[in-house]
Amino acid sequence: MNKKEREFFRETLTNMLDDLLSHADDTVTRMTDSRENFPDPTDRAAMESDRNFTLRIRDRERKLILKIKEALERIEDGTYGECDICGEDIGVERLKARPVTTQCIDCKQKQETQEKARGN
């Protein structure tokens, strides 16, 4: 991977990280500022359901934040774009589609096939 491509992915990942962190801050602010008191149990249940859904989304985003930080570390140490399994280059198009990926398409397909065979 050349320097221009590395800079492109560094910028892409940094923008993704900034966006996710701002969403997290907004969620915390909304949840701590919320002083809603619903006397109707149905309204309260709907609010709790919405809050739980939001928290599940934020948990997925938290995991993505960790992957983004790991990808940025791989850019710094020069291993970004190399497959963790076989060591071959991960295609630029695959990295554009999934910038946090750690496996080339062939290794990922093999892994998914094995998971299906095991029933995972």
C-alpha cells in the first residue's frame, strides 16, 4: 500500500471515529438530561424499549470504535492492509468497503464457510 492510500484510509478511519464519538456524546447527554416521567405504563415501556434499542446500537458502535482504533494502530505500524491469516495484501476495494477488516476476501470466505459448517 502506498503512502497516498494509507493517508486516505487514515482520514477515512479518523472521520468515522469522530462521527461515532460525537454520537456517543449525544446519547449520554440525552439520557442524562431526560427527566421524563410517564404515568402511563405503556408510554414508560415504549420509552424503555427505545432506550434499550439505542443502548444496543451504541454498544455495537463501541465495538466498531475499538476496531477503528486498532486499524489506525496498524496504519502506524505499517501492517494495515495485510491479512492476519495469510499475510497477503487485502485489496483496496475491500478496504474501502470495510476499512476495519483484518482479512482478505479469500480468508474471510473460508472462515465464514467453516462457521456455517459448525453451525455458528
